[in-house]
Amino acid sequence: MGLLVFLVTLSALLLIGVPIAIALGGCAIVLMLFLDQFQPLLLAQQMIVGVNSFPLMAIPFFMLAGEIMSKGGLSKRIVDFANVLMGRIRGGLGYTAIVASIIFAGLSGSAVADAAALGGILLPLMAVQGYKTERAAGFICAGAIIAPIIPPSIPMIVLGTSVGLSISRMFMSGIVPGLIIGIALMVVWYFVVRIDDYHDVVHFTREEGLKMVISSLPALFMPILIVGGIRLGIFTPTEAGAFAVVYAVFVCFFIYRELTWKKLVECLIAACKSTATVMFICATASAVAWLITIAQIPAMAVQLFGGLIAHPVLLMIVINIFLFLMGMVMDLTPNILIFAPVLFPVITAAGIDPYYFALIMTLNLCIGMITPPVGTVLYVGCGVAKINFTQIVRGVLPFLLVEIAVLVILTAFPSLVTVPLQLIMG
């Protein structure tokens, strides 16, 4: 009954347009009343406890680093480097978008930041070369969801914190799946280039190419230092976020000289706004998760899926369908905070590897970010490309389908996640 009360309340509040953080707070109040334990001070205390977490401190650091990279020239150098690698191939700007997305994923950990930064740089170039705007915008949005898969990943920080998994190990689990997604998108782009009849190539001399590579080296060292530092135990994910900020400020101020004090203040303000939104959602979702535990909803979920626990593959299929539907109507972070505490006892009972499931859950909900009707990343793409939502949905459709196919393959073959993770972490 508690599960039904929670779902009905959440659905009703979202349907009338209540912001997700307020809706979760409303759910917490309704659950308290349902459990006959209405204590507002206790609710406030749980909200504070929910965000009083050292791992969550990584979120504002990585958000600030992403803002600095965008305004300080790091993002542009990454695109230049990707252009040197892929620009001479027919339809090269599309391949450049994916290579840049993979590199940028090792810097920001945010699909929204990736779509905004790369879209702002690449879409004007694609327009000049005659690319269909909706196709180009959809492709960049599809590539942007690689960012929360390849480390560092903001959603993985949230997920690891909510269920008590090692964030460093979760980070490493995303490297190979993220590369698989990038390769799959490039394969689809190969056919799109020929269907849409693109013939663009980027022309530059050897000296120009060498100059772009040298200029991009400080930017390219950043993901290597972050991921390598985490893997080698030199610093924690939170310390890696702080390092990313210091490194980005140093490079953009003293090497590229594109970051000014005025731009830095703008970066700080933007990062504060983004962090406040995420942390408010984390706070209210933590209160809901606490009440969900008191209402024994995880135990109810185990009973509900009881018939499937003996069949892990079928259980994963059912959970994937459920998460995909939730990802269509609700954003990534609240989905993780609400459903991770409910689903992890179920998959644990079924003997499913928690890090494998965490990766599948993250990828599934990331796909929701480019799936209508919510599609957070799609709205970013609309704003950057200046097209309407219907147009970008048409543009992203073939790439959305291939990412769903990758999700199915990873679900069917868990070793694609677990074996590389074992090799990386030992």
C-alpha cells in the first residue's frame, strides 16, 4: 500500500507541473502522514543528512570544471584535436562530435554540459557544411549521453552514494561500455552520411594539424590525470573534482589565456545554480528514500519480483523496461535516488553483480535523457540548434535506437561490463 501511495502522489504532482524537487518533498510529507509519523523537524533533518556527504561534494567541483572548460577554451581545443583525427574522413564533423564527446566525457561527467558545449561549437560548423540541422543536433545529443557513462560521472556519484557502492569502481565500469556506445554511433553515422549524401571534409596543412594537436595537449592531459589518479588511488573522486577545477583554471588562465576574472565569476554563478538544483533534488529524494525504507517498500519490491528472482535475465528485462518508462517521464537524478534503494535489494537477492546493474541502470536512464516527452538533453539541443522539439526527436531517432540496442546487448552479455572491470580494478 505504501508503494501505491508513493507512486500515485508522485505521478499526480508531476502531472500538474510541480517541479521534481518540490514533488519529492510532497511525497515525503504524504508518506509521513500515511505512516502516522508526521514530524517536520525529522523530515528537515533527513534532508540535511542526505546531502551531508563527502562523495557528493564531487558534484559542484565537476560542474564548475565543466563551466570553466566551456568558457576558457578547453572544449574548443578538444574539438580541434578530434577534427585532426577525423576531419579528413567523409562526414568528418560527425565523427569529430563523437570523439570529442568521448574525450569531453572524461572531463565533465554531465550529458547536459556535453551537449551544450559541443553543440555550441560544432552545430555552426555543421550548418556551413550543409548538414541537416535536426540530424546534426540529434547526433550531438545522442553522443552527449556518453558523458555520464565514461568516468568521471555525476550520476554514478549520486548512485554510488545512495546505495553504498565504491564510486571509483563504478567509474571504471563505464569505460568499455562508453566506448562501445561511441563506436556504435560512428557505425550508424557511416550510413547516415551516405543516406543524406554528405561530402564534407576538413582541409588543413600538416603544420596546422600539428599546431592544433600541440595546443590541445593540456586539455587532453586532464581526463588522463583524472581517471588515472582515481584508478591509482592518488585521489578520491571528490579530490579528483577539486583537482579538475584547479587544473582547468590554471590551463585556461595561464596557457590558453581565454579565461578572465569576469568569466570565472560567471562560471561560479552557473555552477552554483546547477549544484543547488541537484542538491535540492538529492535532499528531498533522500528524505523520500528514508521513508520508503521505513514503509518497507524495498521488501515489498522483493516480494513483487519474487517470481523473477530465480530468473536473473528475465528480471533484468522487466527492470530495464520499467526504468526505460520512468526515464521517459522523469529526469536521471530523481530516478536514481528514488528507485536505486528499491531495486538494489531485488537484484542482490537475484545474485546480480551490483556494479554491473549500476552501469545498466545508469545507461538506461541516460537514454531517457534523449527520449521524449521529457528528454532533458533534447531540450538543450533544441536551444542550441534553435529548432523545435519535434524536429530534434526526428533527428535523434536512429541514434536513440542504436543506443537501445547497445543496452540490450550489455544486458544480454554481462561479461562486457564485468570482465573489463575485473581487468582494470584487479
